[in-house]
Amino acid sequence: NAGVTQTPKFQVLKTGQSMTLQCAQDMNHNSMYWYRQDPGMGLRLIYYSASEGTTDKGEVPNGYNVSRLNKREFSLRLESAAPSQTSVYFCASRGASGGREQFFGPGTRLTVL
Amino acid sequence: AQSVTQPDIHITVSEGASLELRCNYSYGATPYLFWYVQSPGQGLQLLLKYFSGDTLVQGIKGFEAEFKRSQSSFNLRKPSVHWSDAAEDFCAVNRGGGADGLTFGKGTHLIIQP
């Protein structure tokens, strides 16, 4: 099992460019999440998807869109990148077990110039 | 709204010494609590979790944590640290209130001195 995979690992964009971050999990989990990590801020939830076909906003959704393509894949799109979106982005997934622990991908480091 | 406070931004511990990382949370009901570890340039790995039952929980790599409802705390401990424990450690609580996802503390940077 690969667990949670993310592509790309690194990306540099110019202000105003768009891009999509890809995430896939092979654990048959229903719930998937996107977080951003900034220095000294911990991780903050951007969007989540409790099941295929549903998405909900987290703490910091502005400037982002998401798509739950199928049960395995959950993508994050930046339509018009801004320097404030320079961050490390983590995807996570969770199964239906009682403990609710999330499993994280390796992250995408995004720089917006 | 729920929140997580990790009062110590950095902690330096000598190899072989004991460790305690503090975590306080604000949550209306019984929380789901987690400690995650992040090595440099890596993703997050679950150390341990609490959601019910015994308030002292054991995790991987010799870590343990104790849930104290009266103090709204979930402190992480290890009796003897190893150089490989150097990392960033995050405490997290479920968002609750019908909203999914985790709320994280800002993290504690653990430095191990030889």
C-alpha cells in the first residue's frame, strides 16, 4: 500500500497562475482533507470531503477550490495564485474507525512569486 | 470554537533524559486527541491518540500521553529520549460540532542534545 500520495512534490508559480494539487489514497477511506502548513502556525484545514460527491469548507478556504473526483482522489485548485498561498500543502485521509486518526501524505511545497 | 495550545515553541533535552511536551485544548465535549510527529521535510506520523477508555495511552517509539479532563490537557511524555526523536510535534483535537477535520496546535520543536 502506498497510503496517501501527492503530486507534485515541489512547485513554483508566478502570481496569477493557476494549478491543481493532486492527492490519492489507496486505503479505501471515505474522508479526505487538505491542510496548509505555515511556519509557526501548525496545520490549518482548507477543505474536506466526508464522502465521494461532498465537500465542505474548513478554516481557511478562501482562494481555493476542491474536487472529490472519486473515492480515491481529492484535488485542490488554486485559480489565481497569490504570494500568501506560499505554503506546504498536506493531503490526509481517514477511515471509519472509532479513533478518527488521519493519515497524511508527504506534502507539496508551493512557492508563489 | 475548539482550540489547541502548545505553550512551548522549542524544547531542548539531553539524550537519555525524560521529556514532557504540554498540550491544552478547549473543547465542549469529550474530545478526540492526537499527537503527531513531523521529521524535517516529511509528512505527519501519528504517535498516539485518545478518544475513550484508559486515560493513559501508549504510542509508537516509546511515547505515552495522559488525558486529564479536569486540566483540559493531553501531555506527551517519554522516559528516555533518543537523538532520532528530534522533530516537530503537534497536538491536535477533532473539530467537532458537526464539522470534520482536526484543529492543530502550533507545534513544539524538539531538539536533542548529545
